[in-house]
Amino acid sequence: MGWHLATVLRAEGVQVRAFHRPSADVAPLKRLGCELVEGDLEDEGAALIPLVSGCTSLVHAAAVTHTTLPWAKVHAINVEGTRKILAAGASAGVQRAVQISSIVVYGDPRGSVDEDSSQDASLSARETYARSKREAEEVAREVTAAAGIPLAVLRPSAVYGERDRMLTPRLIRSLKWPLHPLPGGGDTTLPLVYAGNLAEAAFAALKLANPPGHRAYNVAEDHPLTLRQLLLALAAHLGIRFRPFSVPTSAFLGLAALGDALGLPLPTSDGVPLGRAARLVVRDNPYRSQRVRAELGWKPTVTAEEALSRTAAWIRETDQVSLREGVRKHG
């Protein structure tokens, strides 16, 4: 998300200061002409103030996601890190802020969800990411309200695209299977958003003429995309033979329920219950994204076809997932 937002901002002639960890690959940001500052969200709060000094706006997108890290570590980065960076922004005179949250704050929705839906659904102890995102939103509201800084909270769904290290590599690995099971035929729309279109939503929030004190926006669907369309397009772009077959929805959900009973998370994504992931695949995207269009004027410019083409091109160019062996390369 960070590189995509920097790309959008630099294209508009906006100066960008990118806050990054010491271990981050900053070459793409350098090429965009971003100013780079190094630090860590676990640093002392006072140490962060100089890093945001002189900035008029702050977009906070850093977080650990679905992880095996203990809750104390996740809380320190996702919750207290949010508190410290926004407090630093307030001390430095930032005039508006955007917080990147997630649809995981809603828990396991059983019907249509909009920004006024409750966030009190129970979360298991394993769901540290969802718990931290709920708390981070509360902290963001608290800090910005006290400082009188307008805050927009964006709640994206699963994000895909260039430089995505989570969803996209898993999709490519699944394409290396000899057969490609599609629950219910794979014809329901998924809660997906292309990273470049999410960046456009963040930019729309930053340039809103009269921002409210605090407002949340789901960014859960830029263009309708089914599982079948997603995998078929990626396979075609990457030269992989796509061999789909339909799996009965009842059987798929039954296996996921068994996995939940055994305490198994979604493979390679600790903390995501199998049943929840399964329900999001077999029904149409429940997360409504009307408010971001109506209030921020979000008009995602990159089509699903173009987004998937760009994603596949990045996979080919960087070999993030070896198409020959299906093994992700690190470093």
C-alpha cells in the first residue's frame, strides 16, 4: 500500500516523506523521489516527532498482520505504535490523518456490513490482528480528537497487487496445484481491492475539502471479481494451465468447520479462522463500499483486468513466487 500511495501522490506533485524500518527495501521509494526517514513504531514517542515535523498530513498504514507473534508484541506495534505516531503528528502540527484499518474489525459478518455495523462480534484469542485493529481505531480516534485533527479511517478488504507479500503469493502457489478446486463453482464476488485503487481512496481522504472530525470508510470492492475470474486471469497472464473443478459448498463449509473445531487457522495465515475464510469465499462480498464513493468521490481508475495484469507482471519480473517450483523467494 505504501508504494502505491507514494506513486499516486508523486504523480500529483505532492512531496512525500516515507517512514520506514531499517530493514525495508526503499529503492522503489527512492526512484519515486520520496524523502526517506528511518525508525520503528516501538521507538520512544518523542523520537518520532522529528520524523513527521513539517508534514501537513499523515497516513498511518504500518502494522503486523496475521502472525504467530504474541499478543503483547502485536499490541505494542499495532496499537501503541498507532498512538505514538499519531501523537507525534499532533505534536508536529499535522493537519489531517488517515488510518488504514481493516474489515477484520467486524469479526465474522453474517449479513451485509456497512460502516455503522457493530464491531462487537466475538474474536478468538488467535485473532490478534483483528483485536489490534479494533483497539488501534479507538486509539486513533482518541488521539486525533484530543488534538482536533480530522481523521479518516479506511477499512480495506483483502488487498492484492504489486509488492503484496501476503495474498498474491498464496494465490500463485495455489495455481501450482495440479487441479484447482472452486467452492460452489467460484462464482461469488470476493472482498478484494487492488492496492493502487486503495491508494486512490487514501488520497481522496487527504484532499477532501471539508473533512469531518472522524469518519470510517469500507474500501472492500473496487470492481466485482469472482474467485474463478481472479485465478483464471492470473493463470492466463502467467502462462499456467488452469484446471478448475467445482466443490459442493456444503462439503467445503463442512471441512472448514472441522478445521475450526480442531483449532486450525487458514494455512500460512495464522489467526484467520478457516470457517470465516470459507464463508467469505462461498457468498458474495458482504462489505458495502458506498460511503467512500459518495463522500470521498472514490472512483477506482484501475480496472480488475489491468490490476491483475500489473500484478502478474510484477510476479514475473521479481520472481516473488517461482513459477517453476512454486517457492517464494525471500530477500
